Amino acid sequence: MPRSPRWDCDYTMIKSLKDVNDAYDDGRYHVSNFYKANILGGDQLWTDWSYSAGQPSYDARVGITGTFTPITSSGNSAIYIPPTGGLERKLAQINLVANPNLSSQASCTFALYDLLGYYPLIDGDSTEVQTLNNTNPLPRYSNGEGVCALIINHVAPILNSCSGTVNVTGSNDVSADLTFDLKLGGLTNEINRSHLASNNAATAPWGPISFGFPSGAKGIKRINSIQFTTAPSGLFCIYMFKVITFTANHGDGASITRPATEKDMFIHSGFSAPTILDGANLGFFSRTITSNRPLNPLWGNLVFIWG
Amino acid sequence: MAIQSIDNLINSVSGGKTVRYDWNKITGAAAYTAGRWYSMLGLGGSPVASTFPGTSLAWQTCDESTGDGTNIFGIPNGGNVSTDKKHLLNMSAWGTAATAVPSTLFLVDVQGYWPGISMNSNTAQTLTGTPSLRYTNGAGCRLFLTITATAGASAHNLSYSYSNTTPTSGRTNPVTVACTASAIVPHITHSGLAANNYGPFLPLASGDSGVSTVASVTLSAASGAGTAALVLCRPIAQITLGVTGLTVEKDLLNQIPSLPEIKDGACLAWILGTGAATAANTTFSGQVEFVWG
């Protein structure tokens, strides 16, 4: 059972250093800026930057209750991806500075994701089985391979820690019940410590980003239903997403240091520059190490090349 | 000739085929807003500022030796070296104030600009002149619109018609591009945090990899005041500042693409991305070093 999401690192058109250099020389690149203010952060909690102001703008991930809402980016509704005329687009560089709280610094981890869609406004006051609507398919990675899922408290604050079960269908079309924990963390944009109950203790403050996968599956194709053991209160959203890559900034625990991260995917990631599909809705999950460390700001840019 | 090995590089350095320039720029009397990009072409310091001289809407070529024709505002980089090929070898930068970070400095080769674009017009403004570019058909060249006199308060979008590298004319922005009301000098007015802001460079139509010329620009509404210059440049490299007063160094040999080429006549200047509100009169400084062979 995978404990961490897998991400796509195939490359078909840009295969060599020459291809990369040619892309830059020919001008087949684009720099896309981003800025987010005051991304809430807690002790080792994963959070989604979507609930903070900036560029891309705030998005509370709302829609029709329990209905899968596919997401395809348009313009700068997410990090802007350049149109490539049908050529394959690669993430070439991540350049960022994260500034945790303008006080004592700690390392932050980031996951760049492609949000495929979500099931919004799941009722946290119910302990009944809530059947989710899957009329709409995944807009990308339609076979579910590499697709992960998580649950986030996206409207009203969670009031109670609890456990729950989701019934999911994996990329191998096998359905399974997966249990997860919701722990009261106090952050509206907090991603649950979602995991199989056997993998971690409910009281543990951290965990992988994603639910696990059904046995033999390489990802999650859809979520069929959800049930809380006790009502956590609030409203919840289940994301379907693909992790594009991870990165981090490496802080100094004692001083106001905000080291810049300049990650070249060809040098620092084993030449595995992820493919970015048309319509990809790119954003960042972030995790700070110590408590009460909002990222203010998270600033930087992504560089894309294509060929 | 070209530097094709470490031996070549060592020979060039030991043979004196290298030059270094220490630059310094100070922001003006106005504070900068977080999350935006600003042109440093017109900032005081070393080299001197450009004032974007020229005839309104007419192309003005820029190069190393003559600058904008009035002010030699580009970073000196050793003059013409053909038949050798020149490269950016390394660079560093730092900011003197806490409000200088986080930020991003982007080094660009300014091919030229169209000055005097009215920000108080809602009709097509025809741009004239034929750019003579250091990159064939503008391969890799990008555009940004920088304010040269404060814009008015009315909201306005920007559309542009350009020729790509084919060159095919009539190419247009692929998305709605919003400018910033009341944008100050030298804000790259389409960058920021508002909906439909893009930066630092203007987005190009699908599949396009450069700009060879621009036919016209049109604002959706007259802002009420102001002028701007549309700058055509070739991005070279960027460097990110995270810590106040700490020099960030970048080795351009050991990265991809390595040793970016600096064309003969390159007019090098910085644009600044502000990750935080930047106080007035904030100093940025650093060095760039070039090698050829």
C-alpha cells in the first residue's frame, strides 16, 4: 500500500539536455509568478494555499454538495500555464521564498499539485453514510493512476476530532473502505491526517497527504461515499489531485532566515521534469514544522518549457 | 569559437576574456507593493537610469554602447567579442533593507521599447518602427509594459497584436490581461495580485516562443492619465533574494541552461519582483561577471 503519493515523471518529447537547452534557446519557456499572503500553518499540518489571498486568488472550493466538480484551469485561476500549441509542457524550475511568520524560522515542505476536482460541502454534522455524486469524470488522469484524495475542512471550523470511512474505487476498479482520522487542529484549510487507521495513531499530529489506495490500485478513480464515526461539525471537501512534485525550503531554526529555493527539475530531481497537462490546476500544499507559522508570504515562480 | 569545455573556460579566464561589473539600483520615492513586478531600467544608481526617450509609439533600439540613445543604462558587459561567444558566468545580488526581501531579480537583455503609450486612451495605438533584434525573429523575446507616468484610476485591460517568430502577424494575447489602476512608475502594470494580472512577462498566443515586433496595443478603457513604455526583452537569468543583507550568489556554469549567451550589443537591465512591500529608496546591489571564448 503506497504511503506517499506517486507523481508523474515521464518525458516523451524533451528527452535530453540538448532538448532542454534548445527549448530555452528557441524561447519555448514561460515564467509564471505566484504570491500568497498569510497561508495558515500549524505544527506539521498540511494546508492548502487556496484559502489565502493573492495570485492565484482565493478559492474556497465550493459547489454542489457532494457532487464531483471537475476543475480545469483558465487563465490565472491557478498558477498560469502557457498554451503550447499541442507540444508537451514540462515543469523546469521552482523558484520560491517562504516566509514563516516573520519570526523564528523552520523548514517548510511543499507539494505542487494538479487539482483535478473535488466533492464540496460534505456535512460534518452527520454520521450517516453520505453518497457522493460521480456523474462527472476526472478531467485528467482519467484512469485514476497516480490520483490521490484527501479531505479538508473548507467552510466552517471542525469542532471535534473523529474518524471516518470513505468508500473509494481505485485505478484497478476495485472498491474498498478506507478509514481516516480527523484531528481538531483549528485551521480551516487544514488537510486531515488522512491515512489507514492501522498505519497511524489518531492522536498523531501528522500523516501523509493522501488517503491510501485500495489493494493493488495505483491511484483513486472516484470516491463513492463518506461516513463520520462522530460528527466533527463544519463542512468538508474531498480533493482529487495529482502531486506533481515536492520541494522544500531549508530554514534555520534560530534566526529570521528565509532561504530561497531554486529547484531545477533537471539538475535537482534526477532529470525528471514532470509533465504538466493542458488545463492543469496548479497550486501548493505546504507544511510547516513548528506551530503557528503562517507563511506570509509565499512568493516565487514556476518556469515551464515545452517541446 | 565557443566555450565547449572547462579547459576552454579556464583558458578564457586566464587569457583575460572576462569582465565584471558591480551594479547598484535604488528604488524611487514611492514604495512598491507586494506581489508585483517593477522595471529597474529607470531607477537611479549604476548604471544610470533610462528616461525612455524617443518619439511616442516609435521603436527605440537599445544596446550596450548607446543605451537608449541618450542614457547608457545597460550593464557594461565587455563590448562586442565576435567571433568569440560571450556568456554570463555568475552573478550575485543583495538587498539592504528588510523590506527588500523576499524578492526576485530578473536579468533581461533589453532589445528596445515603444515609449509614450497613452494610458488614457481606449483606441488602438499603432506602434511604428521595425525592431532590429539580437535574436533571430525575436526568438525567446518577451514583452512587458512599464509605467512611465502614473496611470489613472479607471480600470482597464490590455490587448496587443504582435508578430511571432515565424513571423506571423496578428497574434494576440491568449487571455484577458488586466492592468493596474493608478499604477505608479515603474510598475509593470499587468503584474500583481488582481484577477487577470500576469507577470513578469505578457503571455503569448498558443505555441508562440517569441515576439519579433508589435503592431498595436489597445486599452479597454482610458484610465484617466499616464503613459507607459512597451519593452521588448530577452530574459537571461533570475536570482531570488530571501534574507536581508545576505548576498545570494548564482553560478551559471552549473545550472540548466548553463552559461546563458550574451549577444554582442546586449543591453542588460534588471526587473524586480516584490515578494513584500518594498520601502521607498531601497537599495539593491550585486555583480555580474561575463566570459567569452
